[in-house]
Amino acid sequence: MAETGTLAQQQYYIAARSSPADDRPRVLKYGKLFSVFDHYGDIGTGKSSDKGLFYHGTRFLSRLTFKMWNARPLLLSSTVKTDNSLFTADLSNADVSREDHVEIHRGTLHVLRSRFLYDAACFEKFDISNFGASPIKIPLTLEFAADFADIFEVRGMRREERGRQFPPQMRDGNILLRYEGLDGVLRETSIEFEPNTMDVQEHAEGAKLHFEKNLYPGEKTELLLRIRCDPSSNPRALHYDQALKSVKHELDRSEEMIPVITSPNSRFTDWMKRSSADVHMMIAGNPEEHYPYAGVPWFSTVFGRDGIVTALEMLWASPWIAKGVLQFLAETQATELRPEIEAEPGKILHEMRGGEMAALKEVPFGKYYGSVDSTPLFIMLAGAYLDRTADLGFMRHLWPHVHLALKWMDEYGDCDGDGFIEYAQHSRKGLVQQGWKDSNDSVFHADGTLAKAPIALCEVQGYAYAAKIAAARISHGLGDHETSRRLRTEAENLQTHFNEAFWCDDLSLYALALDGDKAPCRVRTSNAGQCLYTRIAPPAIAARVARQMLDPDLFNGWGIRTVAAGESRYNPLSYHNGSVWPHDNALIASGMASYGFKELAGRILLALLDVSATVDLRRLPELFCGLERRHGEGPTLYPVACSPQTWAAAASFLLVQACLGISVHNGEKKIILDQPYLPEGIPQLFIKDLRSGNASVDLQLERSQDSVSLRVLGQRGKVEIVMK
């Protein structure tokens, strides 16, 4: 997810054309289809050109506007339901005047605009009511356009050539907007409408629907739209109400798959509800079963690293996500050497894109393997999934892929044989930096000089250590004790070597990285905090790292910055050099808690809870700016952050697990709470329908001064609950 500097510096930079504070968008997603629009429900009305209806990496609708009397209606309110199923906007007419006389006063008409996505189609309904005392003839206009821009064009990339755009066409009473790409694919937006008596007109960019309706006092009418992006789908077989019923049925089933976490603290409950709904939305309808897409709008597709981290964050609560992620990444694991897409045998996918530019290899991301950490993270997740589920059958199926990933770590990941995993760019079009901070300028020395490749990041060595430990547990579970012992020895040797090479005693932190000359990048960053999550740090060092993470130079009051204030490239407005990322904070907090620093983890939980109370829909964005927290104000938003971003949504679940010390072990039929802690402000916490195998429990935890008590409110099936 690379994005920094100027277009010349970074070809995958995401251009920012407007302030999110002026118009924070609304978002819906189902499978490969997602929509970004303003609070009215409109697309393409302002200066910003990043809104639209997108399908398979292409914008199938770049304009959709609704007008009455040729003017935008008044916006009364709008929202997306907590479960993300439906967008609604309450609209009314502005004053309608003729010759300085107001003929129809504002507020006479009420329009309820509703929208949802399902099965490659956008369904929309306008319920219009006349609350006036006289009949009104209402002229209604809907405008449509489709530029069929690739998502990378929308992000700011320019193309020398584009395909052929056809003029709007009427077929079987539908409006067709069509484009034939340079890849030979005909992309088509079909706009269907009821009543079909609307007048259709062409305009410069697309088509316009015009409709006039007489409404008597107290009378209502409705307009229906179905916007289809896949010719093979047939939404005409589904009326608006039928399709909405299908969506709600899917949601009801999904609610059974994620436990419900609540508290008397309503802000916390709202945050958890939105987080759960966002995780589900980023999975629902995806052809890759149970795989969460990374984020809307820029990353609504498979990302290896993001999927794995999300699965780790959600594992204690919903292990089915981990199984889906592991299965798909195993199926797409690289089997050959292809430098142009950074593929090496055994390497795990970084990202996978559809769309015209990926098909034509104008961008390398059709299937792209340019991340140094997805492979060890894959092994970590496999071990954690086995611990959680005791699913040895699936692990036997997965082991050949784990074995190949281990082989990649040793043969390709450690390119110079020094025992550390490094990366260097092999593809001219690919990413320069291949850790999670993949901006071009994210790895540097204390004087600001960029580190030269090959680069060994500190947190990646932690992932490698944890991967070896995880693989040792898996091989032991599969009966291969010799391999298990060998892997543990390799992990111990790596831990010793790492702490000798990366520890900076005067900083009380690990170096950000070693450069190509093995010189440490002596910069204070959050990367060092992630070394607590993987437990590569000895306890004494872990204590110092944990305290440094809460130092004011790193902790800005809302969370831990990616780079400490005062460092040479520190910029709180940047993507990776001083911003705050919720998933990063959750991983660090989880690591702190694993060493016993639950109160520090609780501080991070409360800080992000405060963020959730200030942002739209209680939804944590991908990142926000690292400016110091100011009394009475919310955090400063980052202009092109994804919202929702799945690993930011799932961060709340990992933070709860960290504070409660909760783990589920299906094999032992146990749920363990290890010295649970509830920060001040969360007096009670309820977990409903936490599953372990065929059993499930409802738990209540209550804070009392320095301790937490546990009460089992319900239990179905056999499982032992242990509190340490």
C-alpha cells in the first residue's frame, strides 16, 4: 500500500484532491463491487474525482446525481446502518421560486433515498412524500456517466492511451454505458429503472433521466434503480425488496460467526459493533471464501499481509477467517522465479488486482509478490490457527505450503546468508520498500539518508523468529519431532543474533533496520514495538521497549506514531513517517500485554476508543495524522486514508484480547483468561457466543479496583473456563 512524496518519487502515490473534512464519503461494499459517494448519495458533484461505483478494479459509474426542479435537494441527514447493509439519506426540497415569489416552500417534500449493493448490482430507491397542503408537480432528474477509469487512474496515475468509449445506448428499456478496454474486454454499466415512463436524454458524458409526477397532499410515490456492472448477473430477477431481504439474510448468518462484545460504556459498544460490521463487510460476497479485502477505496482486493494480520487480530474470536486466508494464500503461493512480479518459489502473495491496467501489465499488481513479510506472517498464522482450533487435518493439508515458505525464508529471504531476511527491489515497476511501511522514504538513517538495499527490517526478523517457533509447533503436532527441534534451535539462534545486531542501548529501542552494509538505522520507530508482538525481545529489553512506546515523542495521546517526533524525517502529516496506524498500535499493545504490561496496553485501547468517538460512524480509518493531541479536539484526519480499512477495524478485537489475556484452545476444550485487565472507563465487558469447537459461552467481566472478576452467564456444550 505504497503512498508518499510526489508522483515523480512514487508511481503508486494516491493523489489527494480535496479535504476529507469538507466531504467525508459514505461507503458500501459487497464482493468485488464497492461504492463511494457523498452524504446525499450522489457521485461526481464536487471537485473530488475519487468517488464512484467500482467493480473489479474499474469505475463503472463516475456520475450519479439526483435533482428536483433542476437543483440539489436539501440534505437533512444521512447514515449507513450499523451493520453496513444500507445507506439512507433524508432529503427535502429547497425553496422553489418564480418571479421573486416562493411557490413551494422548503420542507414540503420528503425524499427517503436508500441504497445497497448485492450480486454485482447497486439497488436504489427514492420514496417521495408530499406533506404540503396542495398538489405539486415535481420534476425529477437523474444524471449518469461512466468513465470506466482503472482504480490506478483514479488514484492519480496517467495513461498514454485508453480504450474506446461508446455513446449511451438504450436496449430493452435500459440505459447502457459501455467501454472497450485496450485489454479487449467490453465493460458495460446497465441502468434499469421503474417507472419505465421516464424520459431518457443523452448528455455530454452519459445519460439523463427526467420524470415528472403529480403528488396530491399526503400522497407518496417511489422510483427504483438497478445499476448492473456484470452482464452475467441478472438483478431483474430480484426486485429491490427481494434483494434487500437476501442481504439481511446473509447478515443474520454472519452475526452468528463473530461474538458480540459490549459494555455499559456506550462508546465502546458502538466501536465494537462498527468494527465487527466492517470486518464482515470486507468479507461478504468475496469470491475468495472468508478472505477479508484490505480497504475501501484503494485496496478493495486481496492483500496477503493485510489478510494475515486481520486474521491474527480476529483469531481468538473468529478462527474461520484465518482458515480462509491460509487456504487462499496457499493456493496462490509462488512456485517459480519471476523478478518482474517479485515472485520466488515459496513466497506468499502481496496483492492481487483486476482491472485493465493490471491485465496490460501497466502496473505489476495482477499477482504481485513484493512484500518481505507476508511469508513469515503466513507461517505465524498457520501456527496460531492450529493452537486455536487443533485442526490437524487442515494443517496436514497446509504443511507442504508451510515447508515451502520456510524454504523461501532460508534460500531467498536471506539473500546474503547472514541469518536475517532482507529485501531489494527486483522489478522496475514494483515497490521499493517491501515491509508494511512501503513508502519510498520510510527506511532511513538518523541523518535522514535513505537506507540502501538489501534492507533487513527489525520487525521482519521478529516475524521470522515467530514463524520458526510456529512451524516447530506444527511439525511437533504432525509427529515430526526432529524438524520441530531443528526449527526451535534456528529460532533461538536468530533471537540471539538479532539482539546483538539490532539493539541500540542508548535509544532503548531496536534499530529500524540494517542497510546493505549492515549499518543500523538508528531511528526511533514503532517497528521496534512490533518486536514485542513476536516475543523476539528478552524480558528486560521488552520492558524498556514498552516504556519507550509511551514516550511523548512516540505516543501523541491518540496512539503510537510510526516515527518519533524529533527524528530527521519525522512528519506527522506523512503516510509512514509520523502518522498513527490502529493496527500497528494493536500489535504493539498485544506484545506489551504478553510481557505483562497490561496497563500500557489499556492506555492504547482507551486512546483508540477516544479516536472512535470522534470519527464518522465510529469507524477507525487506515491511519490518521500524528499531530499532538489537543484538548477538546479530535485527531487530524489523513486526506486519502481508506475507511473502512479491515486491519484497523479488527484492531479493536486484538486490543480486547490483549487486555483480557483471553485465548481459546479447542484441543484442550479450554478458554483461558490470563490475568485479565479492564482499563478505567470500561467497568464491565460482556462477550456473547464465544465459540470453542461445538461449545460456546457468554461471559461477563467486571472491574473492581485492581482486579477483574469473571461470571459465566451462559454455556452451551463442554468447555472449561480457566482464569489465572
